Amino acid sequence: MAKQVIKVPDLGGADQVDVIEIAVAVGDTVAEEDALIVVEGDKASMDVPAPVAGKILSISVKEGDKVSEGDVIGEMETEAAGDAAEEPAAEEKAEEPAPAAAAEETPAAAAAPAGEEKEEELKVPDLGGAESVDVIEISVSAGDTVEEGDALIVVEGDKASMDVPSSASGTIVSLSVKEGDKVSTGDVIGVIKTVSGGAPAPAPAAAAPAPAAAPAPAESASQEPPAAPQKDPHLERDHTPSAEVYAGPAVRKLARELGVTLNKVKPTGPRNRVTKDDLHAYVKEQVKKAESGAVGVGGGIGIAPMPEIDFSQFGPVNVEPMSKIHKLTAANMSRNWLNVPHVTQFDDADITELEDFRKSMKAEAEKRGVKLTPVPFLLKAAAAALREVPSFNVSLHNDGEHIVRKDYVHIGMAVDTPKGLMVPVIRDVDKKGLYELAEEATAMAVAARDGKLKPRDMQGACFTISSLGAIGGTGFTPIVNAPEVGILGVSKLAVRPEWNGKEFVPRQMLPLALSYDHRAVNGGDAGRFLTYLAAVLGDVRRLLL
């Protein structure tokens, strides 16, 4: 065995390039041309390959360093040149004896034993100082045949993830770790069965050609180095959609293996570089979305995404990230709109008497420390309508073959907050009085605006009320918030002349819009629900019946 210093090769004129990735660790066994580090200059990135096969003894650089041609990368242990290096010289000096010697060696090699099977432990190599790292992936299973250097497991520490390669070629007998375990340097991963002994047949065959033919291979070998730069990734133009993305060759290779378009991945590395962790995070996010059935604002199942537009070509723009609440709302609205067949029915409720009664109770409400707005009346009327027309107080079962009927009345109340739309839930509305509902609705609205709502505060609603009365508008079509099957949209109160049979009189009319899931609710039930709701709002005495 011999030690060899690894240096940065010719970089094509580039100087002081950045080390953006360390592709190996101390203790790794690498083949000739395997990537050791990834460097990046002003225009391209490239792998720095191992000059020979061997074992990494030390690494002298780290991510973020700058290197130039000739700088030391590290040190590796290689096979001694010995006889292999001397054989060509012997062939050049001896014309007749050399072929004879080769001929004599060939039978001996052929007669060598075929090999002896043995089992050896696979251990975790030097992790660069990291301890108790998580096993996040098992890449092989018992019975698999692996080559030296193939990934066995993937481990992840505080800052990065890495493959743990096989130290030998052979067949996996057993594995001692599983996903979620923690391992450190020297821990046993499993057992591999290898074959030892025997001389490889191709080696003596290389000495078979006559001395006269020797110059031809030498000439051929001398022509190979000029061809190597043509395969260098940074010399080839990438015409894929990810061509302009800032990422190293190792990351691009992983992206190709995973089938990921790099320009869709959010970069977190230095200077907006896409890292392997970014790829893993993107894939996990897509899998999670697929499993949950979530869709974003860009498109849905079978629907082409919106085309990407550079709005800056039309004038100055400022791109801002969406808040978490905004993104969740967008995804929920897209999912609900795509999955729920919506129908919306409209009506006006004459709330003249209700408003007169509400204002007459204003002083008493203030004594109780409560502000009596139209909201508690809407909540109470909606609860009565849900009891009167129970087909609205249901949800469709996930199997698509059953309906879940609810014996409770919880109503969601849409609240406009600085962070986005939130829907706190008032529970058991049908069992509470107006003052209690007014107090709870006010408290929930304040908690929503202050960002103090808990997840449970926004779950379990049977129906939702979305009121834009304070903002304005004559009508809108609200989107059903599945798994609920109905939502009531309330617009701005307006005083209009209404015919009472003898004359036109001014009345306070409240525009209502009822959207519902037509899979669970038919038009007849929706009509009865909205008519009953308008009647109760028109005469609150009906709530006593």
C-alpha cells in the first residue's frame, strides 16, 4: 500500500474557485474518476475526480473554501505500483522471453482456486466527527448483491445527509439497523458474504499481444486524456428547464434519478444553491401532498398548471412570500372548489323588526358587558335552520357510500385577520342564548386577529357563516368548506322600498347567498333551508316555536 497526495487538477484556466460540496468522507473507498469534491467558478461547476482508486485517509478542504490548480485536497491510500508498473518496462527490454513468461503464467492463473466465501461485518466509517446520526433510509436488503462503494444506508446529522457505502463487494447476509436508528463511527450495519482468493483472468490477457503491437496501445492511451474534457459537465450545454438553476453535478444527478425538475425546488444553500437536502425536502413535500390529496394554486388533478409569466416585463414588481395561513387557505379553497359540485341560491331577509329589537336591547347588553351585533342573531337562526332541515347538518363519508348525520350544531364564523382568513368554531350554538353567543363570538374574533386560536378552536364545524356586511357588496358566492356541505354568505344591509299590499315602505333587507354541496343536498332542501332562515331572521319570535 502507498500513500498519495490528492491535488486539484487543471481547472481550464479558472482560479480561486469555491468548494461547494464534499462528495466523500474519511474512510471512504473510491474508484478512479469518482467525484471527491465539487467546485464552482463564475460560470460553471465541476467534479474533481479521484486520480486513482483507493481509500480516503484525510480531507484538507471544507465547503466554502477556495482552491486553485495544484492545491492539496487530501491524502489517500492506494495499491503499490510494484510489479504492475514494471511489467511494461520488462516487455520493452525483452523481446522473446517476455511472451514466453506470459505464456507460462497464463495456465498458472487459470489453475488458481476459484475463490473462498467468507462473511465479514459492514461498519459505519468515519463520519467526520458526527456522532449518533439518524438512519433515514435503508438502500439494500438481505440477499442483495452489491459492489464496493454502493450505498447501504443513508444517514443524516444536524447539517447534512450522506450515503454509507459498502466496504466490499458481495451479497448482503443480514442488516443490523433500521430506519430511525442512530449510529456512530464503527457501529455494525450488517454482514456481507464475499469471495476471496483466485487471480483475475483479464490481467495476464493484457500481456498477450506481441511486442510489435505494443506502440499501438501506448498511442491509444496517449490519445485518451484529450477526450476526457469533452465529457466534463461544465463544458456541455444543458438545455433542460433546470439549466439556469444554481446546483452542483452531484445534485443534478440526484435530481435526474428522482425525476425532479430543479427549477421547482426552493434553494437554501449559499448564493441560492440547490442542495441535496432541498431535493429531499421537495420530494417529501410532494409525497405528502399526493397522500393528502392537497392541491396548490397552480393546478389540480388533470388540470394544467398556470403558465409562468415574467410580470416585470410590464413594469416594476415586488415578489413577496405568501404567509402560511394564506398558503393553507389557497390550497383548501382549490381542493374544495375542485372536489365539491357547488350550487348557490340567493334570497333577501327582511330584518327590520330584528334590527329594531337589537337596538332596543343595546343598553341592557352593555350592562352585561356585551356588544349585541347581528352576528349572534345569524348564528341562532342558522342553528335553528340546521335543526329544521337536517340534510344540511351532514358530511359525506370518505368512502363515498355513506352520509354522516350529526346530532350537534357547531357553526364556523369566518374572520378577516391581518394574517389571512380564519374560521373559529362556536360550539353547541342551538343550546346558547344571544348574550352568550355575542360574548363568545367577540372573544373568538379577537383571538383570531391576535393569532391566539388553537387548532381545536377551528375544527368540528357543521356549517359556516361568512359575513361581508361591514365591508360592503350586494352579493357573492362563498365556497363550501368541506367536509361541511353548506355555507351562508351575508352581504351589506340595504334599505329598500318594499310593497306591503297597499304601499311601498322602507325596509331593511339583508342579502343572503347559500352555497351547498349538491352531492349531499338537493335543490328542494336548499330552498326550504334558505326560506326558513329568512323567515326566522324576519321574525325572531319563531325561535321560540
